[in-house]
Amino acid sequence: MTILRMYKAIKFIDSNDVTADFGSLILTSMAELTIGLICSCFPAVSILIKRQSSPGSSHAAIRTSSIFDRLSAILRAWE
């Protein structure tokens, strides 16, 4: 993603249509930041899911969410 953003930034320097190229540059920058944030949170999410799914957990009532079950299944598939 960083390489794509770098390419867009270099292309932006010689741009004839600044508005269109700036929009494209902003979208790639936001995508890079979002992907980085999601990847940096995965270890913490994994720990939380393991705590919630352990037997005898005092937070078992929280585990009723279908989104939580889907995320848990995805993370279990990665292990």
C-alpha cells in the first residue's frame, strides 16, 4: 500500500488535474492508515477473544453477539 501511495504522490507533482489526483492520493493515504490500524490491533483482539471464550469466564454474557462469533471464527482459522 505504501508503494501505491508513493506512486500517487510522485504522480501528483506533475499533475494537470490537481483535484482528481489529490482525491486519489487522499484515498490511498486513508486506506494505508486504516490497514495499519487494523493490523496493529489484531494481537489485542486475539487476546480478548481467548479470554471471552475460555470456560468459566465471568464475561460469558458478552459473547452473545453474532459479530463477535464471526470474528472469533476468523481468528481461530488463522491460528
